[in-house]
Amino acid sequence: MESKVPLLLDGEWTQSQSHTFFPVINPANQQVLAQAPDATEQEVELAVQSAQKAFESWRNTPAPVRARLMMNYQALLKQHQHEIAELLSQETGKTFEDAKGDVWRGIEVVEQACNVPSLMMGETLENVANGVDTYSYVQPLGVCFGITPFNFPAMIPLWMFPISVACGNAFILKPSEQDPLTPNRLAELFLAAGFPRGILQVLHGGQRPVNQLLEHPQIKTVSFVGSVPVAEHIYRKGCHELKRVQAFAGAKNHMVIMPDANFNHTINNIVGAACGAAGQRCMAISVAVFVGDAQPWLAALKEAMSTIRPGVWNDSGAAYGPIISMKAKQRVLKLIEQGKAEGAECLLDGSSYQHPEFPQGNWVGPTLFAGVTTDMALYKEEIFGPVLCCMQAKNLEEAIDLINNSPFGNGTSIFTASGAAARHFQQKIQVGQVGINIPIPVPLPFFSFTGWKRSFFGDLHAYGKQAVRFYTETKTITARWLESDIDQVAPNMTIHLK
Ligand code: NAD
């Protein structure tokens, strides 16, 4: 019998009373690692009440004290990063290198949270009118809520709760039911760092607990990362409940290859960006747009993609791991078949790839299509598999138009030796993250990260610097000080503070 994944409720690891469970499956061999509960109504309510109570005193804990606890947390995460990455590899199938990157990117956000006293500083202006000064304070909001996807079970939870908690809030995390073990390990280390009881609660489950929390009057903010349909639902429902919502959604990222791009550098980068993490990244390159003649590029790409293969987490020859679930693999295979039926030319077909030692794994080999057009499902849908679609454009302007007409706007990149072409591209392109001779511009915690168009819903593009703005309110005080009052001050006056 597999173990049940506990909830972190009111500072205690608690077995859920739920009757509904989701199996947590190692996608490389179908081993059931654990069962994740669908948290019950009472458990959700307890989490909110405990978080609210914890918030009342945490908000008054001095910012430098909060920052110091965050430093303890950073040190513990660093100490345990390889052990966390190994656990992460088991439940996601990621290669160990990929898993370590997932954890490390999260640690970088915790480092940013350690800087919270500076990040929360308000503003002042003396003498806005005669004898009047204005100053503002940045204050926490209360109980914040985050819902995270399967594909980065360390980095994405760490995008959310460390910044929110450092700002003085309490946080309820609802990780993906597909890989809840890594978020639980992050929470264990959070407790070990010395944070007070109730400041972080971890609820597992699917849409039921999410919807209950979206409707809960004590939830102040909702942070979501996941697919477009769910992001739309979260954003609509959260806004209807008058919450502050940020919803990072799906993507379809294009890379433009100009004829003057460095050949080998470009080919190597396309392969990694399309197939790395089995294409299960919101920043993966899914469409290559060749400006001018595509033929020499296609031949080299086919050759380069033929040399890589998926494998298990500790196989140093594996370029990437399996697809997260059998269902997700079937969806990728269906899109590959649809592509062929719709007339795209399949230059490399990975749909029947079998791993010799782990035939049960959700493997998909590298897959390359040429002649893809905008009306094909392959182009319109986010594939989330190691599948690259190639297209051609007559010139840079045509490539830019193609990308700007896409409903997604998460990431894009251009490979070129021309500074003028790159500058024109960066100015005209309607996408949030732009790489120049870099395939996937990984967001860093000290920069804002946002998708455009259907890749992001919300008006506070919260990550990096702006994350503090999402998790706080600003209070502006305007005070008049009358010089004539100076003489009136009673020297022995006492003020009673509550
Ligand atoms: P998903 O939308 O299926 O699930 C995300 C979260 O929402 C999970 O915690 C899940 O339990 C919950 N959920 C699912 N259906 C729900 C519903 N009907 N109501 C309420 N909650 C629900 O996404 P996924 O498959 O886990 O992750 C992959 C997706 O995430 C891809 O589309 C990818 O592009 C996107 N993503 C985006 C970013 C970004 O920064 N924009 C980053 C990573 C992943």
C-alpha cells in the first residue's frame, strides 16, 4: 500500500480525511509513489482560519527578523538541494540536471525574499505643502493563495510563498496533484527554518479545494501558474470574487532564425530548447521560423535531433525524461497524428520510441515537422512534448507578423548576427520574454516576468521586483505639522500603545 501524502495544516503534518485520492506516479516506470488527497471542505476551512490567526502576529514581526528566517530557509534549501532534486526526478521523470535547475531557480527567489526590508521600503516627500509631509508604508495583505502546475514543482511554489511570507503574509499552497512530494519537502524545510506555525499551509487536491478557496472571503490574493483554460477559469472566478489575481498561463513560443545566424550555435540551441524537459516548459521553443531558405537548416536539425534520446533520471546520456503522464503522452501522440493528417511533413517521428529497459515509461522521441501552417492543430495548440514545428517566412517582417498574430505571448527569440535585425525584433515583438541568440530567456527573480496576451491574465505582472507589489498594499500618509504647536508639547506626555 502506497503512503498517503500529508497536508500541512495549522503547522502539523496531517492525514486528510478525504475519500478521493490521486496517484503520484513515476512516469519512467509507472511505479505509484504515493496517493495525494483531495483536501476536504473542513480541511480547507481549517487552513484558512489557522493562516489568518498566524498572520495577525506575523505581520507585526519586524522585517529584518522575517528576512533572517528566510536566510535560514535559503541555507537549508542549499544544503538539501540535491536530495530535493532526486525526489523531484522520481515524481516528474526529469533528468537529474534538469531537476537540479528546477530547485536552484527556486532558491534564487528565496534569496530575493531575504532582501525584503529593502524591497518593502515606502516613499517620502517632505513639504508637499507648507508644513505638510507625505510618506507611504508598504503593508501585507493577509492570507494569500497559490496554485501551481506539475512542470516545475520546486521553482514555481518558490516563486510564490517566500516573497509573500517575507512581506508579512500567510500563504496557502495548492501544488499540482501530479507531483506533490517535492512541495511537501520544501514545506518541511520551511518549518525547520523556524517560521511560526500556520504561516504556510499546504493543501493537496484538484479543482474542488481550489474553487472553495477562490470563493473564500478571507483569501486576499490568488497566484496561479498552469494551462490557458484553467488560468481563464481562475482569473474569471477570482475577479468575480473581487480578489487580486495573477494567472500565468500556457505558451507557444517561436524562434526566428535569420540567414546570417551562426549555424552550429543555432542548431544546438534549437534542439535543446525544443526537446529539453521533454518540451514540458512554458518557455520551450515549439515553432522555428526560418527566414529565407529553410532547407539547409532542416537537414541539420533532423540530424541533430536524431542523435538525442530520452531516458531515466540518472542516465547521463539522456537528453530529457518521459512525459508526465500516460494521458499527456496520448495527447502529444494525437497531435503528431493530426499534424500528419493535416499535411505537415514529419521529418522525424518519435511517437513509437520505446526505452529498451523501461518500456512502461511515457516516452516520446524527438519529433520534427516541416511545412507547418497556422491552421493546423500542431500550430494552434500548446503541444507540451518534444515536438518542433518548422515554418518559413520571406523576411523578418513576415516572421514578426506571424508571432504577433499568435494568441500566446510568453517567450520568443531571434538568432542573428545583425544588431539591427535584433533591435527591430525586440522593439516590434508583442511577447513578454525575448531572447537574442538565447533560446529560452529564463526569468530571474530580480526582473519582472510576464507573458503577454493569453499567456498571462492580471494587471500586476508579479514576479521579480513587482512581486512585492502584488503581495502588499501601499498606505500613504499626509501629515500637517504646525510650527505653532512646538511650544505646546508637554514634556511628560505619555502615549499608551495597544
Ligand atoms: P493545469 O492547468 O492542468 O494545472 C495547474 C494547476 O491547476 C494544478 O495545481 C491543478 O491541480 C489545478 N487545476 C487543474 N484544473 C483545475 C480546475 N478546473 N479548477 C481549478 N484548479 C485546477 O497545468 P499543468 O498541466 O499542471 O501545467 C502545464 C501548463 O502550465 C502548461 O500550459 C504550461 O505552459 C503552463 N505553465 C505556464 C508557466 C508560465 O509562467 N506562464 C510556467 C509553467 C507552466
